[in-house]
Amino acid sequence: MELLQNFSLKNYNTFGIDALAKEFIAVHSVNELKTVLKENASKTKFILGGGSNMLLTKDIDALVIHVDLKGKKIVREDENHVWVESQAGENWHEFVLWTIDQNFGGLENLSLIPGNVGTTPVQNIGAYGTEIKDTFDSCQAMEISTQKMKTFSHSECNFGYRESIFKQEAKDQYIITSVVFKLTKKNHIIKTSYGDIIAELSNQNVAEPTLKDVSNAVIAIRKSKLPDPKELGNSGSFFKNPIVLKSDFEKIHANFPEMKFYEVSATEVKVPAGWLIEQAGFKGKRFGDAGIHKNQALVLVNYGNATGQEILAVSKDIQQTVFEKFGIHIEAEVNVI
Ligand code: EPU
């Protein structure tokens, strides 16, 4: 383990923002993590996983701990299911492909999401009709103040739409070190009803899709809409899709009858923020090196040398314009640091 000073985080956040960490250390095991936390008890700490869901708007005046724990294994199985454990630092998409290669079902719709396994429960990542909470079994986490390990069960995580206990009561108190998923060994539940998956599969002439077929379809759809962070800095959806009371929505909808929406409960609807942002005129726009992606208005991009402040300013402009036009507040999904 090497403690580095004034270390650029450009390659450690998918937005590619060139912010500096006052101090930086990568840890490769639970024991190393324990040692670093103990030896630096008095310092302000900042925990960094895959850096795929944050916007750095300033240098980090803290000890940045990069969780780089690797390894994955089967921990239990019965006739129908397998429990697979992955360490927090494994790349999410590589882990998903590994499960599919072994014909374990449940993660295929979550193919090609950037980031590491350890951060997936934090915001309950989701795409194409699946969320992590559908297969999550439990996770292990180290309490920062005591270095004690704790297992969080599914119910303790309080999962919601891009939400969990790790963004609420447990925020900044724990470091997730590994996650266990319960996956199917047979009778896989193939979910193709969301959005473009069926169309993509029929394009490929697939009538009875396997896990791999679904994964390939999701990969093709994501590639067509979402920029690859290696080519164009971004953090996926910058905003959450807003949830609006039906009573308010009906008034808004009367003025904008073409507005898309999905029912989420008897009293609430979800409105696609991408649609609102596109209608507000931002899709594909560029302001210096900060911009809004041309194929998916929910994604803000860094064309090269944008600062976090510049991207933040664009996001505020979008929020304000959307609010003025529709009376709907859209909230950031990424963590603004
Ligand atoms: N739309 C537009 N214009 C746009 C983008 C979208 O009109 O520029 C409309 C689409 O036509 C569609 C609707 O908005 O009717 C929904 O679009 P899409 O299916 O692309 O999904 P989304 O709601 O914009 C969410 C997730 C994505 C996830 C996709 C697919 C959130 C905040 N985002 O986006 O997650 O990949 O569904 O399941 O819930 C992420 O969280 O980083 C992410 C990429």
C-alpha cells in the first residue's frame, strides 16, 4: 500500500474530471482496509469505488481510500439457486458476464452498467425492468469508526428507486466490502418486456432468448443510447426520473398531453426526465466542454476538459428551465461532491 499525495482522480471517475486528492491510497484486502482506517482515524476520509456515480466539483481535501478488493466465488447452492459473492472492487459488467457464462440468471438486464460491484447496492442500480434488489441477498460492510464488519440483509438495506440505507442513515458510516447475489441455476426468469428489448431480440431473430441473448440485446441498446465513459466522460443518468403526485400531474398533463408517464402507485406517476430535458431544448447542446448527450438527454457529458463546476452549472440550468416549463423539479442522481 502506498500513500500518494496530490493525486489526480481523472482516471478514477467516469466523468473524467481532473480533481486532486490531498492523499490517496488503494486497498486490496479487508485487512489492508482495517489498517488504513485505524492508522488514519483522525483524518477526514473519502471512500472511492468505481467512481461511476459522482461529479467532482472540487479537489478532495481528505484521504481518498480506493476500495480495490477483488475476487468472486460461489458460497452456497441448492437445486434451483446459487449464491454468488463478489468483492467490492470487481468491475460490475465483468462480474455480470462471468455469471452469464456459468448460466446463472438474474443480472443479464443489468449488463454494461459502469462501476464496481461494491457500489451497486448504494443506489440500487437498475435498468431494463430489473434492479439490484431483485437478486441482492446481503452485503458485508466495515464500519469506518470501529472497523467492525457487519452483514446487511436485504430488508436492512431499505431499497427504493435509486435509494438504500447507504444513501440515508448509514451514509458515510460503512464501506461495502462484498455483495452476495442469489441467482437462478434453471427456470430463469427472462425479462424482455421493458422498452426496446423485444424489438432488439426480434431484430436479431431470437424467438426464445437465453440469458446471453438478453444480455447482448441490453448491450446493443445501451451502446446505441449511452456514451461509453472510456470515449466520452459521463456518469449515466445525471438525474432521477421524478415521481409526481397524480393530482399535480393531471394539471401538468392537461397543458402537455404528449408528456410520457408511468404509474408507480395509486397516487403517483413517474415522468421520464429525459423527455422533460429534451422538450426543454437541451438535448445534444454543448457549453464549452460540458454538454447533454445527443441520444439520451438524461446523460451529461464531458467532452474533454470540463470542470465539475461547469457540468454542475449546466445541470442547474437544466433543472431551472425544466421547472419553469413544467413545474417539475428534477433531482440529481449522481453524488455531487
Ligand atoms: N426520452 C426522451 N428523450 C430522451 C431520453 C428519453 O424523450 O432524450 C424518453 C424515451 O423516449 C422513453 C423514456 O424517456 O419514453 C424513457 O427513456 P429510457 O428508456 O431511455 O430510460 P430512462 O428512464 O431515461 C432509465 C434509467 C437508466 C436505465 C434506463 C433503462 C433512471 C434515472 N435512469 O432511464 O439508468 O438504463 O431507464 O432501463 O432511472 C443510470 O441510472 O445511470 C441509467 C442509465
